[in-house]
Amino acid sequence: MLLAGGLLFCSQAFALTLNEAKQQGRVGETLSGYLAPLKQDAESVALASKINEARKQQYQQVAQENNVSTDDVAKLAGQKLVARAGKGEYVRGINGQWLQK
């Protein structure tokens, strides 16, 4: 429950920019719980970095509150974020390849 709230907060902070980047195929979700830039332009890389830093902080907080590792929280979030990706958005599969939903 806390994880979902943290992710919602994280997404809302950059909602328009993040949604546009996803819809334009500039960034995609990964099973690690972090965004990865598909395009290596400065704006896409900077956005992914900014979102990932905010996610990392949320994951650390949730991990401490639940006495689990940050990596476990990130992986669980990654599975949910990949599953929730919208039509046309990119996700990185378990084989490391990008797939468009």
C-alpha cells in the first residue's frame, strides 16, 4: 500500500513530462523498478535520472518501514510498473529486449 502511494507521488511530480516521454518512446519501464532512456538525448537521459532518483528515495523509505531490502522493493515496483505500462509504451522484458505494449 505504501509502495503504491510512493509511486503515485513520484509519477505525479513529473506526470505530464513522464507521460509524454513514455508516449514518444523516449523512456521505458524496466523490471528493476527504474526508467531507462531509449533515446540518448540529453532531455530523455535527464528525465530518467530525475525520476529514478525520486523512485530510489521512495523505495528506500518503503524498505526501511517494512524491514526489507531496497532492491526487493524496487523489483516489486518494477514488475507492477511494467505490467501497468500503457498501450504503445516500451518495457524491457526479462530477456533485456525492449517491447512495445
